[in-house]
Amino acid sequence: MTKSALQPVAAIIAILVVAALVAAAGSHHGESLGGVRVFALCAGLAFVIQWIVFIPSYVARTEHYFDLTGGFTYITVSVLAVIAVANWEPRSLIIGGLIVVWAARLSSFLFLRVRRPGGDRRFDDLKASLPNFLMTWTLQGLWVLLTAAAGLAAITTREPKPLEWVAFLGIAVWVAGFVIEVVADAQKSAFRSDPENADRFIATGLWSWSRHPNYFGEIVLWVGIAIIAAPVLSGWQWLTLVSPVFVLLLLTRISGIPMLERRAHRRWGEDAAYQEYRRKTPVLVPRPPRQPGGTALPAFGRAKMQWPYR
């Protein structure tokens, strides 16, 4: 096996080891179905769905259903967890409902965005290699499991508790993050739909307050899910609170922002207007635009691992 093929295979093995550890932690004090922890069932299903859709996608060398599959997986594991536990506890229904709403909105948005131009250049090199393409789909399974882990642990716990003020705080945080993400995506879509903006970067609306407001909104909404879930977690389940931390690291250090920042630099790095935009506008956390002459914020470093996240 060549080195180029060995690396994605090693990555797949590492991904599955991490998934097994998360499944074990999330299953602690969790409900069972047919003698198997519901959390573990959801974890396994998150990967099985990816691998099933990967087969025809690789045969057709298409990435068109990647984002849609990710959203479908979130919805499936969340609904499965709620139905399998069947206690209809308000916290479980709220967490499951919030994940379903977010996943349905984002996956359909990304699916349509990819369909319009006829492809997604993030996958141009990946889909030509079976090991790399399979690794990408497997990594999406881990993305689903890790980001939803705290929510799934709360849904499947054997020790539910009545809603308290912390849960309502978490709902408010989720709503804030969701609104920011939806508005940012809508503003960028409207900007791109204008042919006059084909070679321009967006610097209006929320994008004048942050270079990546959609990612900020996504991080915030997963923090909201963790806040709602936290009061019913116990034992090893506390490890599932890695969920928002994983989203933060994914978007700021692994994929997401590093990839987009490098792409923008290649495209507009010599543009004085873009240089000024970078000086005035924070990378992630929104704030009013910095006045000309302010100190430039440091750019994110080059990521060692790339994954086509949005």
C-alpha cells in the first residue's frame, strides 16, 4: 500500500477508535434497546449511513449528496434516540427538535448551494481517490457523533430531570446562534446571486462585523445544546461536553476558517480593499468594524488536515 493510501486508512482507524471511546462515554447511565445502549446504536448508525451513501457516490464520483447525508444523519440519530427511549421527557424532545431544525435547514441550504454550480471544488481531488473519499465520509460520521454527543447523552439518559432555568438559558443561546447563522447564510447567498459580485468579497451586513459570522452562529448554537444537556449528564457522560469544543476546533483550526482564509488570500490578497477589510473585521467573534489604521488581527495558521466543511 502506498503512503498516500496508507494515510487515509490510518485516519479512518483513528476516527473509529475516537468514535468508540465517545460511544462508551455517552452510553454511561444511558437507556438500552434490546440489550444495546441507545447512544451506542446512534453512534454506529451515524457511520453506517455515511458508508451506504458513499458507495454510489464514489461510483458516480459525485459529492452532491455529502452535505444532505450529513443532515439526514443528524435527523435520523436524533429521532431514533427520542423514539427508542420513549419517555417523551421535555428536555429530550426540545434537544431532538432543535437538532432536527438545524440539520434540516443547513443540509438543504448546502445541498442547493452545491447543485447550482454543478459541483463543489472542495472535493475535486478527494473524490478521485477511494481511501481519501472514504475517509472524508467517515470523518463526517465522527462530525455528527461528536457534535451531537451531549444532546444524545441527555436524550438517552436513565436519569431525566425537570426543566430548569439552565435549560431555558440554553434554548435562548441556541436561538441566538441559529438566527446569526441563518441571517449570515442568507446575506451571503443574496450577495452571490448578484452577477456584479462575481469577483468580489462580501463585507456588508453581519459580514462587516465578522469574516465568518455563520461559523460563529454555529458554535454558539452547539454551546446552547450543551447547556440544555448538562444538568442531566453524569459520570462519563460529562465527556460528551466536548461537543461545542469540537465544533470550535473544527471550524477554527482544522477546516472551515483556515481553508476559506487561504482561499480568500489567494483571490484577493493583493486587493487593498480586502486588506483593509481584514484589518477592520475580526475573524470570528462579531464586533463593530475596526476603524482604518487599526492593528491587523493575526490570520489562522495553515491547517495540517483538510476536510471540506462548508
